[in-house]
Amino acid sequence: SPHGHGSEELKSREFCLCSIFGYFHLVSEMYGRKACQLVREFSTGEKGQLTPFNSDLFDQVIAECSQHYLELQALIRKMQEKELDVQTTKNEDHYGSLIHHLSLVRNKRCLMSYLYNRAEIMRNLIWKVGPVLPQEIQEKLSHYEEEYVKKHYASLKSYESNIDLELAVDMVPPKDPYIKVRVLDDIGEGIVLSDDKIANFTRHSMHFLKRTDVEQFISRGLMEELTG
């Protein structure tokens, strides 16, 4: 019957659409494997710990994004040369450009997730140990991440200066603003303290100083607080 024929045609069209979108998902996953590998590398690591910046894989994903963009632009130009409406035409070039667009968006999201999560760990470390991160951490950063740490710390100190408050000190007020410390490793000479006095932090030397002047060294394992 005509009604039955129409129903079969509708089912056939629905099956075709499902197949097309299933194909889109499959192809975009195939294109996005390197980007997913980048995110998986981060997510499977120990929480709060940085892995070495994977510049090789990161650059491969960037190159893949550039290729998707070129392919996308080429397909759009092809449709425009045929005087087809890019927004409404549903031909092979439209679906091809859609695949490249979705793959490009997925890759960008993975790249941003990788960078954002690493930056979050770096910000937490800055609050704990200051701008000079431990050597084993610095070795895991890219050049741009090293610059990010410097600029983030500079912004933090500028804000603290404007409000005249040190934000990185303990949230619970200490009983005594001064503490006795022992230097565990040579830090250097001529260290300027908050009261503009100069201190020489040589190994095994002991000092009685403001807690705020030495907290960053304690957190970095360069000093220890002496009690009793």
C-alpha cells in the first residue's frame, strides 16, 4: 500500500542517517586518537603530579589540527565554486567538511584539557613553594609553562602588593610570628628579608626569623623548623 511504502521509505531514511552519524563518530574517533592519548596520559598519572610535557605528541596533534583546517577550507571552497549554499547543501563535500570540523573541535578540546590541568597543578605548587619549583618539577615543564609560572607568580605578588596582604601564609595564625630554623642545604648569601635585613643561609646554620620569611624554604625542603 502507499502507506506501507511511505513507512518503509521513512525507516530507510532513518537507517541511512544513523549510519552516516555512526560513520562520523567512527572517523572523528580515528582522527582524534592522538589527542585522546594525550589526555589519557595525564588522566592515568598520579593525582596532583606532573608528567613530563609530551611535546612530540602535542605537536603531532597541533599538526593534525592544521591539516583538518586545510581540508575543511578546501571542501568549503569546492562547494562555493559550484555555487552551492554551504549552510543548506547536504552532499559528500558537506559531510566531509563536517567530519573535519568535528575532529578539529575534539582535538582542540583535548589540547585545552591537557594544558589546563597541568596549569592547575603548577598554580597549586606556586602557592606551596613559591616561584622556584623543585628541579625535578622544572624538568617536566615546557618552555611556555616555565614562562607561565613566572608570570602567574608575578601577578600574584602584584595583587598582594596592591592589597597589602600576603596570601600564601598559613590560613591558621601561628602562635609566634618568629620561628627557629636550621638550613639543610646551601641557599645562598645576601638573601633580603621582609624587613630589608640581609641573611646568609649556609648549610647547617641556624636562624631565628619571621615565619613568613622562611616558609617557602621549609616547603621546598631547604630548611626545617626547630621546636623545643
